[in-house]
Amino acid sequence: MSLALQSLRASSRSWTSSFSTPLFRALVPAAFLFAPALPRTGTWSLQSLLELFPSIVLAVPKKKVSHSRKSMRSANKGLKDKQNIVACPGCGSPKLSHHYCQTCYSEITRNWKQEKRTEADA
């Protein structure tokens, strides 16, 4: 017998004997020790498999959705025209209402960056 097999058997004996210690019995509840095991794979029935898997896992369409039905369902997903375009009060370019004007914002940020550069150089 190989040395590895002997050490494996010795460690399994010490592992099983640890269950009978009073400390183990005090820490582990009795319900855990006598919990029912899963049935063997040869004794599984369809009902026991349905209990293991949630019903959402088994949800599969019965028929293929045709191209016509799929396109009819997605017909209302197209782009819609913007109704909230107004003129910027600062520069007059078109912008979305309740949003910053892109041209004014980029001009302001350029000025800020230029001021920071001049302060850093000075």
C-alpha cells in the first residue's frame, strides 16, 4: 500500500472520530446531523426534478415568433421627433430646453482653462 493512501486513510479516521466528540455535539444541532439526503440519481422522478428547479428556469416559448409578429411588436420603438428645441438666449443657436447650450458651454470652458493656464504660468 502506498504512503499517500495510508495517510489518507489515517486522516479520514481522525475526521470521522471528530464527530463523536462532546464539543462537536454541543456546537452542531441534531437536526443538521439527521437531515434527509438527496435521493440517488437513479431514483429521481420528474416531480423531484421540478422541486429542485424553479419554475422560471423551465419557461420556454411554445412556438417561434414570426418575423411579422416581431416587427409589429417593435414598430413603436422607432425614433421620435424632438418637440422641445428652443433658441439659446445667449448665442441664438438651437438647443434642447432645460439643457445647456453646447456652443456657449464650450466657449466658457475654453475661457476657464485659458485663465488657469495663465495663472499657473504667472
